[in-house]
Amino acid sequence: MVDEIQCGRLSVPPKHIIDALENLVSAERRQKMARVLDARLASIALGVEDLANSFNGAACLRTAESLGIQDVVAAELRHEYPMPELPKNPVTSGVNMYAHRWVDLHRVPSSAELVAWAHKRDMSIVGTSPHAQKTIADIDVERPLLVLFGNERDGIRDETAAACNDVFRLPMYGFTESFNVTVSVAMTLSNLVERRRERLASDDRTGDLSEERKNYLLARWYLATVRRSDLIVERFVNRVR
């Protein structure tokens, strides 16, 4: 976690940003942000490898955000994660519903670095394969997980699958052998997140972000909510120095 956030020309501690902007955010909006932060998960992250389609990129991000997942990790092998045109593109922005404002999208240039990102956070990596012996019901949600999905056409690369701690399949009963990647992401994350939240509820928790990260995200969200927030924060910082 970084200690400061870039705000215009300044690097500012999250607390200064919160103090400067809090009264400019409506009480209703502040309460909504607090509820969302309390339900946010750091113990499940979405990983995607070389997605190419803008609709799929937008839909995956929206699904992760809606389910309370904070981290999306994108290995950009041949393609950038297909979101750079947002929010200018009215089609993908409609699909995305500006979810990119509220999550952390970590872009890495290789699958090896995606794997390293997960290992640095003591996460197990689980990937999807229509030919896996295990099903999603066999995946252990007691441990932190990076849930990995591959390219729309090729799926997870062999080298990346070899780095997974587990691979699993979503049960299917028709003639087709796979779901669209956006459907797979939605079905998988919904299942794992619900089971993880049941585990947290037994400890009277709704999410598992640290207080430090909650404050960092709250500051970032205030910056995204208040117009001309950089100028307001700069004036505040100059007063308190």
C-alpha cells in the first residue's frame, strides 16, 4: 500500500484528502461508500490473461466490482486490457457502468508477473479448464485466491495453467464445451464470493480489507466524486502546512 496519493501536483496522505473533501460529499454518498468498503474483499482477486474484446473487458470489471472484489490483475501479452477508451466509448461505458473508478486494475506485461503478484500476497492461483477433474465446489475458499481466466479464444496458456495450484471446471450439461468468458467469470466469482462471505459472517465480518486500505480507497473515491478535487485538496494542504 502506498502512503500517499498523487493529487494534481502534490503527493498527499489519504487523511488529508478525506479531511479536505468529506464535507463536499453528501451524507448519503458517504454512507454508501462506507457500506461498500465494509463489504470489500481482498482475499479473492480476478486474474485475466490477454483479453482482447472490449465488451468482455468491461463486463468482467463490472462483475468483479459488483461482487465486492477490489483487485483485478491483467496480464497483457498481446493485447492491453481492453479498457483504455473508457469512459469515451458509450457502448463499453454502458456495459462497464464506470466500475473502473472503484476497483484496482493491476496491469502486468506477462503471465509470470501475474503469478508473482499473487504469490507476493500469499494467494493460491486457481484456473478454469473444461477438462479439469475438480469442479468449482472443490475449491477451498478458506485461503486467499486469485481466480484466473484466459483469452477468449485460447483459454489459459499451458505455462500459466502449470503455475496454478488448482484447476477446476464449471459443470455443463449441453453439447458446447465452454461458456463465454464473461459468463464464466460471473458464475465462478459469484459462487466463490458467496462462500467466502459465509465464512466471514461466522466471524461477524462482511469484508476483509484492512483499515489502512479502506482509508486509501476512500480518499481515492472522494477524488473521483468531487469536481475540481485536486484544487480543493491543494488549498487544504497549503493551509495545514
